[in-house]
Amino acid sequence: MVREQYNMLFVIAKSYLDTSQDMSTAELAESLINVFGTKYSRNMWIFLKQRPSRINDYFTEVQNYWQRSPNGPPKAPESAVDYIVVGGGVVGLAIARKLSQLENRSTILIERHNHAGEETSSRNSEVIHSGLYYPPDSLKTRLCIRGRELLYRHCIANNVPFRRTGKLVVATQKQLPYIESLHAKARKLEWPYPFERTSDGPALPTQLLSGSNARLIVPGLSKEIAGALWCPETGVVDSHSLMESFEKDIIDSESADLVYSTRVVRVDPFVGPEIDGTKRGWVVQTMTGGECGESGSILTKTLVNATGLSAPMMVNSLLPEAKRIPMFYARGSYAKYYGPGIEGAKVLIYPCPEIEGKAHGFQSLGTHLTIDLQGHVRFGPDLQWIWATDGQDADFWKTHLVPDDSRLTEMYEAVAQYLPNVRLEGFKPDYVGIRPKAVGPGGGFADFVFRDDYPDADRESLYRPMISLLGIESPGLTASLAIAEYLVEHKLEHVHGGR
Ligand SMILES: Cc1cc2nc3c(=O)[nH]c(=O)nc-3n(C[C@H](O)[C@H](O)[C@H](O)COP(=O)(O)OP(=O)(O)OC[C@H]3O[C@@H](n4cnc5c(N)ncnc54)[C@H](O)[C@@H]3O)c2cc1C
């Protein structure tokens, strides 16, 4: 929205307030649509309806406030909403979808690309993880198990293609203690708190198999494989259809909008004139349609930063240098495979992570075999740390997205450990994904982080957080619906008062 529209909103708001008996609902709706188009008019409608008594004061005070701000103030906000979600990956979409189900709250999701899910959410293994690998009390375990259950239900209810394939974690004699410890852990896992229990069975069923029984399932497995852990709850999902289903729910909702091709370029805490009973929130500045595009500014009560690989940057823009969050990126390459050695492979096959004396290979689950819903076999992802070189910008990782031959030999060698009859010539570069890592090489386990920042130290600010989702690597796709549920029902409604 441009300043001209802002002024016109002011005029409409004023005439609505001054003459609300004379101005019919239809006239008001028509005025809003004329000025803002259908896209924004609903937000403006909610805005006007929610705050009639304060609207005049609000506009005047907001204008004055921004004129008073020193040191290059951000653009004055042109509209206000309850929630802004920045980032239209699978996690941002799941959160906006959940927020869109709240009554009398307005939500906007802002995404810089012209489609949803153009970054990590479309560059992964599309595996529905069972929740096997992480510490029992971690958010990764809890949200993965809960997310897995919600995801299967959502797929069935919304015709999103998926298959519960099951997976084998295969182990050599030396690695048997590792899968035995995973099995023991799985048996002890409770259904995750604070969510409702979804079945009478165990939260994470697993079964230990001998090497020969594993070879009955996948005949091509190496004779060196002495045992395997069978995880029947693992599956694969069509991540694009999943995201489309989230988009549809948002579009069909009464109170949420998707805004694409729009980049958030600046975020500022707002502590100023009272709006709807609060004086706090966040001003989000945007740029639509490239560097020379149209700039905009929106005030939100609550801001959700779901920008994936960029998420630490939005937080860091508000922090002094000494407190900034470090960022790490790990490239994962995939190879398509056409050749022998995979006959009968209808389940996913994971090696034991390389643990090199540590308790767990948290950095990567190893180069595994996945099968997509069309039955194509693919290997990956491997793990390669990447770093910005001098002069590269924050999105430097984009230059690493091009798949190439350089990883194939190493990948082939990793796979041949458990499928010895595969051939190097059968490996073809496919695609690359980048993991947003909270810790660097050798850093051990890092959980999902829901970081809260507040406009200021006032008690009222507790209800106006910016929540940043950091380190949402795997199993973020599996956990997306549970992340949304946890953020909206637990964090926003309980901790932040649901105001
Ligand atoms: C190699 C690899 C394999 C994986 N395999 C699996 C798996 O099999 N199963 C599983 O459960 N998980 C897997 N994951 C993890 C999963 O893909 C991610 O956790 C998930 O996609 C993260 O989604 P997101 O929405 O947080 O981030 P993203 O998909 O990265 O979305 C962030 C969005 O924010 C937007 N954005 C950024 N900055 C701005 C801005 N300034 N303004 C507006 N928009 C902005 C971006 O354009 C992007 O669309 C894997 C990840 C990788 C890298």
C-alpha cells in the first residue's frame, strides 16, 4: 500500500466513524474494495470493525509518532493486523493456516517468492519421520511424533498423496549397539506432552530384525548387515501437494491472506500510540516486486519469523553485535539412481549415522535411500558445510544450490556399504537442499528453537512477541503441523495470553 491509500483509508475510516448510521455495510465494503482492491480490503474491514472507537486517534498518533522518531524512522504503518507470518515455506504456511482458524483475528503471510515453498521446503527427502533419533524430551522428538500423527490425518482428510512405507535402519555387527539403543529408547517413549494421545499403541513402534530377516525385505542388502531396526510409522509425502493444501485452507479462511512476491526488508519494535488496548507490536516493512518495487509498512501485534535459512538474520537486525545469533549452513546433495542393486527396495533404507565416538550423529542421518511416490529411487542427502566468502550477501547459499557430479563418488561409496551391488554409473546429480543449522561442525545436538523477542521490557510486551523459529532443519516437514499447533495453542494462547 502507498501513502495515498493510507490517506484514503483515513478518510474512509473517518467517514465511517462520523456517519456510521448513514454509511451502510455495502457502501463501506465498496469504498474499501475501490481503494485497496479485493486483496487488502478484508484486512481493512477487520481493522475498521475491530477498532471503531479509537480509529481517529490511532491514525493521528501513529503519524505523529513516526514523524518524531529519530535516526531514519521506518515507514509509518499503513495498516494493522493481529498476526504477520513471514515466510511461506511449509512451516510458515502451517502456522498461518492454524492462525486463520482463530475467530476475529486477522493474519497475513508474507513470502518473498511468487510461490510458496521455493526454498528448503521443496528441497528435502519428503520423508515423514517417525521421531526416532533425538533426545526423548526434545522438541524435535515431541513435535515429530505429534506432527507425524497430524500429517497422516491431514493427508487422508485432504487427499494429499502419501505412503506409509516403513523404514529399515541397517547396521553392521559393530553398529548393532546403536540400533539396539534406538530400539530401547523408542520403547520407552511416551506420547508427547502437551498433546492428546492419538492411539492406544506405542508412540514409536520399532522392531529389531536379524540381518537375514532384513534381507528378506531388501534382498540387495550387504551380507555385512548384521541387523536392522524396522520402523513401520515412517513414510513419504508429496510436499508440494501438502503445501497447496495449507494454502487452500488459508485462502478459504475468512481472516487470513497470502501475500507473495513481497520481501520483508525491515522489522522494528513498535511502542507508541494505543491501538485496540495495546501500545505495543511490530512494524514490518516490505518491498513488493524487486528492489525498485513498491514499499509498504504494516503494524502487527504478533510477528512470526518463519524465514528458514534467513530467520537468524531477522533477529540479528535487532540485536547488538555481541548478542547476535551465529548461523551455519550444511549443504545436502541428492542423486537419482538408475541401475542394479536396489531390486525389491520398497522401503526406505537408512545407514547408521557416522558417529565417530560421539553419542549420536546429529548432524546428518547418513546418505539414505528414499523412494518417491512414483517409485523412483534417490540417494542422499550427504553433508557438506558451506560458508560465505568475503563480499557475499546473506543469501550466499543460493550459489550452492546447483547439483553437480563432485559428490557422486563419495555418495556411491557411502551407499555401497549397505547396498554393495549399486554402480557408480547409475548415480546422477538430482537436487540440493541447505540445512539451517543452529550449531556448526562437531556441535552436537541442537533442538528446534522458538525464540521470543519483545518490543520493550514492559509487562504488556509479553503479549506482543516476535517469535522466531530457528534451526528448523529435519524433521521440520514432518513436524510442521505440530509446530503450528504448539506455537498457536501453547505459546500464543497460554504463555502470551492469547490476546
Ligand atoms: C537436505 C534436507 C533434507 C530434509 N529432509 C527432510 C525430511 O525428509 N523430512 C522432514 O521432515 N524434514 C526434512 N528436512 C527439513 C525440512 O525440509 C525443513 O525443516 C522445512 O522445509 C523448513 O520449512 P520452513 O518453512 O521453516 O523453511 P523454508 O522452506 O526455507 O521457508 C522459509 C521461507 O521464508 C521466505 N523468506 C525468507 N526471507 C524472507 C523475507 N525477508 N521476506 C519474505 N519471505 C522470506 C523464503 O523465501 C522461504 O519460502 C530436510 C531439510 C534439508 C535441507
